[in-house]
Amino acid sequence: MCPGFEEARARELVQGEAEVRVWEEDESPYRQIAGILKDRGAGTGRVGVEERLRFFIYSGVKKEAPGMDFADAEVVTAGCRMYKSPAEIALMQRAMDITIAAYKAAFETFREGMTQDELRGHIAAAHRALGAPGGGASVSFGAFTAFPHGSIEPQRLKEGDVIQVDGGCAIDGYQSDITRTVVFGKPSQRQMDVWNLEKQAQAAGFAAARIGAPCEAVDAAARKVITDAGFGPDYKVPGLPHRTGHGIGLDGHEWTNFVRGNKTPLAPGMCFSDEPMIAIYGEFGIRLEDCLYMTAEGPKWFTEPSPAIDRPFA
């Protein structure tokens, strides 16, 4: 499907015998899509709509196909995407390896006074050099690391700041998502204590990820480590304000999640982030994020977790 003026270009891009349908500028593309569905027997049948389809496309096609019954297809598509094949896992592994390598290169550039944009630029440049041009990361320094997704405030790095980097890239559409948290200079005892507690929580979540266990068990295990240390409880801060992890694959965040109330049983092929966070507003935040995939024997890391606050890479 493409505009008429793009037909020649489309035929360059498709390989083999492929059907190309076009619309002219004064015609409706939705009518063409409806025609494709009708030609394939869906004239008065049921058409599933997956959850990522943009609403304007769904709305336009629905108006052009009044006889069709449109239904939520998440029951099909979520399952298709939730369980990854070995080939999909291999692509994700490549993406994870590239992001770790990019971080390693960028972390060599830390300097007093550098801005978030500078560090983001170095991470993006490293991803490009490694063959992942769309890769990058969000960056926070100091007290702003307590914001789970950073702050709009401009920041400059200074001695004793916590540095939090959260990002990834895509290889053939398959995503990586990794967070590393370190200190610029010598960490304080408080920073070390919270960092070590976060590492224990991440490890507890991984240990709870067993075949057949409900997804919520992973969140409960990681959260218990943090609340037993006096943070929280529940989603209150200082403490862990968000789910312990999310599904990952063709999207950086996709179904299903490590969160309270999610009874979905863990099964081979599922892929998740494991990222409990300790957010202490006014001080700093510590998040360690590595992704895992489920095998018949249990969970496997895509990337080895950070060994220590001054050793972000295994």
C-alpha cells in the first residue's frame, strides 16, 4: 500500500512477485485497505485490530467498511509477541551487546562540568559506530536521578554525583533496554548502601523468575528486599515507585509486566527487564536494569548485572 506517486519506489523496495496497491491524492487510502480485506473474504466477517495500530487508520478503514465487525485482537497479538523464538532472542542479544559496548565507550568520557546532552551525544555516537544508528539513552545527574525518567532541568556533572543512564537500541526491530548507575568520583557510604540494596532487589527478582510462577512473584520478591530495608511501603517514595519490570521485544515496553496483580505464568520465550528502583527525592535514585529471557531451565540474563557501584560492567 502506498501513494500512487510512490509506486515505482515501492517496487524497488519489495522483492519477488509482490502485489502493490496505490491510491491517488484525491482518493481514500482507507478505501483501498477495506478493499484488500474484502478481497480476502472479510467483507462481512470479523477483523482483528492489534493494540499498536494508530487510531486514525482504524477509524478511516471502519468508515469505508460498514459491513465488517472490528474486534480487539490483543488476545492473538499479545501472545504472538510475548513468546520469542530463538532467532528473536538472538537479535535481542545482539542489541543488548551493542548497548553495553556503547555504554563502556561513553563512560570513559565522564568529566567535571559535562552536560547531559554531551553524555547523551557520546552514547548515541557509540551506538552509531557499532551499527545501531537509532540507539541512545536518557541521562540524569545528582538529585535528578531520583526521577524515574529524568528531568527537564539542565544539569552539569560534579564530584560525588550519581550518574544514571537508561537506554538501548534496535537490531532488525528488536530492542535492548539497560540502565547503569554509578558515582562520579568517590561514592559516599549512603550511596553505596542504597546501591547495594538495589543490587540485592534486582537479584531477588531474578531468583523469583521461575517457570510457572506468576509474573507478580518477581515484583513481590524485589519489592520485599526494598521495603524490608525501611523504604516504601508499596509504591510510596522513598522506595520503589514503579513495576519491577516490563516485557520487551519489538517494542521497548510490551506486554506482559512484572507487577502486582499480574497472574500470567512465566514460560519459555518470555523476555523482561528486571529493574527495581530506589527513588529518594532530594537525594538521588539508584536503578539497575538488565533484561532476561525465560528458558525451560529458568531465567537467563541477556547482560550480566553490574558487580559493584564502581564497576558498572561485569
